[in-house]
Amino acid sequence: MERTFAMIKPDGVRRGLTAEILARIQRKGYRVVGLKQMVIPRETAEAHYGEHKERPFFGELVDFITGGPVVAIALEGENAIAGWRAMMGATNPANAAPGSIRADYATTVGENVTHGSDSPESAERELGLFFKPEELL
Ligand code: ATP
Ligand code: MG
């Protein structure tokens, strides 16, 4: 069984989309093995998005992701990494497939409601950033 790190970003939490997004995850059949609402410490956000630190939007991205509570989620299921990315849709909601979360709930690339790890290496790294081993049940 594969595990991945998913997140409802501050825009999604602020807009009251937590229950809808968790319902989609559970209807799909992924198991929620870790779940917490939290404000991400700045250092954790910078580490989480470390691959983007040279990009012009990095500062804005870190400000945004630390700017309110998020819901951190550890998911388990067959092909969960790619499957959750497919459920989210493309990074830019304008390009996201109809019926995907970003197509259904977002309009801008900067506030696109959810996050999902993009590879097994990212999933392991991000799960380790957000969860202690004993928090994954
Ligand atoms: P995430 O990592 O948040 O799941 P992603 O893997 O689809 O999204 P990345 O390329 O990792 O996309 O970009 C991380 C985040 O940075 C995006 O979700 C988006 O909010 C923001 N971002 C990416 N490209 C841009 C851009 N050109 N302008 C502004 N923000 C951007
Ligand atoms: Mg990414």
C-alpha cells in the first residue's frame, strides 16, 4: 500500500471546504492514516516547498501557506500518490480536468485548495515533516 501526503491549504480551510474534500478522499477509498489541523511553522513551510526556493513566487507561497490553518492528511491506498494528484487536477485550476478538486473549487494558481506529494521520495519526506511516526495509525 502506498502512502502520500495531502493538505487542504489555508484557502480551502477558510472557505469551509474541509468536510467536502475529506468526503471525496474517503469516497474514493483512500484510508486517512493521519489528520490534523495546524498552522504551519515558517521553517516547515520553507522545507516543504524547498524545491521552489529560487522561484519568484516562493515568498508569496510561504506567506500564503503559513497564513492560516491547514489540514494535514496522510493517505494510504493503492497508487495513492498519483491517484490523489489526479483527484486534485492540474496546478493551475484553468488547466484542471473537469470534476477535479482544483477545477471544481479554485480559480487561481496561487490559491489552489489542496496539495499532494508528487513522487514516492516527496511523499516520504513530506509525511516526515508533518507527522511523527506514532501519529500515523
Ligand atoms: P503543490 O506542490 O502545492 O501540491 P503542485 O505540485 O501542483 O502543487 P508545484 O509546481 O509544486 O505544483 O507548485 C507549488 C505551488 O506553488 C502550487 O500549488 C501553486 O500554488 C504555487 N505556484 C506554482 N506555480 C506558480 C506560479 N507560476 N505562480 C504562482 N504560484 C505558483
Ligand atoms: Mg508540488
